[in-house]
Amino acid sequence: MTTHLTENIALKRYLVLQSFAPLFALLLIKHIGHFNLIAMFFSRIFKGDWSVFALAIHSSSLGNVVVSVLCTLWLIVTLVVAAAFRGFQRVDFDHHGEVIVVGEEKKDSGVTFLVSFVLPLLVDDVGTLRGFIFFIALLAMVIVLLMRSDLFYQNPVLAALKYKTYEFTFSSPYNDVEAGKTYIGISKGSIPFDNAAVKRKYIADGVFVIYND
């Protein structure tokens, strides 16, 4: 009797958000010169000068400052997700004595994601109100589409951290997976292409974290 795999939807969402870290790193580099304004803003607040709010609202640099803060927060979240993913891959793996056959190592998945989803979002006028609204709306649509697909494993941050991605099939499956069906495996280490015994942990949409058992 076949049982069902339990999806980790929260981790899938975090990995989708993390995959846009290169976008926000590039935007932060572009707008980082405005952090002196942020420092001045909080310095005047601590001194009790509340008039700084009126100055900020009417400042031509307001959009750039908001973008800089957003980028910084997003990158902090990326670091938290990276740490959580490292913790996720250390515990609660399933050991069923399964053997897999690797069909292909997907070496270009991170590059494909960058070209397809990140670079098109590098709009020039994100510091203006109209440009910022357009950017947020476009980013939201892309994130929703990714959440409804199985492309979250094409994470350029994971590729930068030297994770490898494989297509594989189970040759001796446990009763919660299908023999002959192609799955995706994310691994910190290399996996042999022929008859590799693995331990695995399910994320979602046919994507596992796998290691040599």
C-alpha cells in the first residue's frame, strides 16, 4: 500500500524568497550610497527631532532609502533561511535502504533562474514611487507563479553554496514513492550516478534533500 509524502510548504516558500537574494544584492549595491541618510534620520529621531519625518517624506531620496532598507531586510532573511536549511538537512532523514539511479546533474539550474527570473526584475526606476509599485507588483506575480510550480529548486543561492541538483529515479522504492518516476534531489555532496544508496528528506513537488546513506 502506497503512503503519501508530507510536503514542507514553509521551507518551499523560504527557498523561493531566498532565491531572489541576488536581485536584492544588486539593488542594494545600486542604492547603497543613501545609507548616510538613514543614519541621519535615526540620529535625529534619537535626539527628539520629529521634524525629520516631514523632511523624509518630501525628500527626493526617499524612494532610494526605502529600497535600501527593503534590500537589507531581504538579505537578512536570506541568511536566516540559509541557516535554517542547514539545520533542516541534518535531522529526521528517512532511511529505507533505497537505491537511486541518477539520470542527470542539473548544473545550469542556478544560471537559468538568474536569467529567467532575476535579471528581468532589475528595473531602472525602482527608486521612484511608480517604479517601486511596478517592481513590487511584478515581483509578487513571479513569486506566486514560482510557488505554484516546482522550480524552487533552481535556487542560485544554493548553487553558490555548492549544493548540487540531480534528476533521479528510485530503483528500489519504499512505499511512499514511485518506481521509475523522475524526482529532483538537492545534495551538499556528490551522488554516484549508478545504484547509489541514499537517505532522503522530502520538501515538496517531487524535490528531496538527499545524501549517500
